[in-house]
Amino acid sequence: MGRVEYRVICMTIWMSMIVIGGAEPVVVVLKGGEEVCGLYNPMFAALPASSGKGRASQYVKMTISEPLNACEKLVGDGFSGSAVLVERGSCSFAEKAQHVERAGGSLVVVENTEDSFITPVANASLGEYDEVNIPVIVVNHSGGLVLRTGDDVRLNAYEIVEPAWLAVGEEFASVVAGLIGVLVVVCGSILATKPKDRVSLSQPPLFFHVPSCSGPLVYSTSSGCRLLHRPPPGLPQASRKEQILRREMLRRLLFLTDQSQFSWS
């Protein structure tokens, strides 16, 4: 895979890490110009950071682990100061890193068994991160095949730094999101406090007979006002029983409603 293709893959992974969080994307650069993308967990140990304009770390020799899975003590003396390529599986990332570090290695490059990118993790409750003092990188299977080519492979690795323009974009997006939230709250408050018509204008008026010393009066809900006035011409008179019943209904209505809204005429 060419250099441009790997650069695109690395940037794609980097953008996905912004969304889901977790591991940091890294670029492993071979001295011949090839680039391999991977993920690393800074909780093990931090890598030098670079935006891609320069290389923040020196090229180191890459050595293949023996045994290949690095689940046991490494055999040989050629690991001092080198990046050690190991296979994934059979034991934890922390165990592999501990064996590489004890053999003198300065960097662990774990080759995944599949063409997928995973995050190297350890058990924080058991203090496994504290027991490792060298960076741990995971590359996919295709990247591991690239690293295996050649007899004298030298590489360096650096963490991809967030571009300045993207940092500004994130700040702008957070400001916009905050303004939208404030606008939603304000609009909700306005809608919640908007006065509602107590009586619909389309509602037909209701009349109640109320006997009084000056003649029968009527309670009406017409025109949104609650007034007691004389009945309109032609309104049939209620019987004594109906008058008592309606007067009781009006008394209860006045008891449940603010009486200051009523007037007598």
C-alpha cells in the first residue's frame, strides 16, 4: 500500500477517534519512506507528537520478537533500544510490553491477526499500566507485513496531533451548540408563559337564572366576560325548583372562581 493510501487511512482513523474517543492514532514511518498507520494507548507510555511537518523521534532499528508472541522472556540480546514487532494473541498487551521492556526494547509494535485496528489496553485496577514504561502500538496485519520487509528495517513513530484549524472548528461548534441551547430555553419559556384565553370566543354563551329582589338576573359567559345582568327578551322563565338548582350551581361556581371578575347590573 502506498504512502498516500496510508495517510488517508490514518486521518480516517484519527477522525473516528474524535467521535468515539479512546486510543490515539499514530504513524509508523520506515526509513525508506513507507508509512504504516496504527493505534496506541498513551496510558502505557507517551509517544512523541508531530503534526506531520517534522519527525519528533529518531529512527530506531526494528527487531522481530523471539518468541513471536512475546508472552515469555525474549530470547537473544539484539533488542536493546529497538522497536520490537510482536504478534497479537496468547497473552495480554501488558505482558508483551513487560517482556519487551525487560529485554531492553524501546517500543512495542503489535501486529494484529486481522486487517483491523484495535486499541491496546490493560487492567488499570491491577496497575498494569504502571508496570509498563514504553509505548505500545497496534498495527493491522497488512501494516505488519510492510514492517517485516527487508533485513535492516528502521522506523520511528509519532502521534498525530490535532490540526489547529480543527481545534478552532471544535470551539466554534461548541459555541454554536451553546447558543442553540439558550435559544431553545428562551423559546420554551416564552411559550410556557404565553397567556391563554380563558374563554373561547367561539363558545356559545351560557345563561343561568338567578332570582333577586329586583327581578331575575342571568349569569352569562358571552364575549369572554362573566357578568350578571337581566335576561334577554324571550328567554323562558325557570321554575322555582330550577331557579334554586341554578342558584346553587352559580354559588359553587363563584366559590371556585375569583369573584372579583364578576359584576352585577
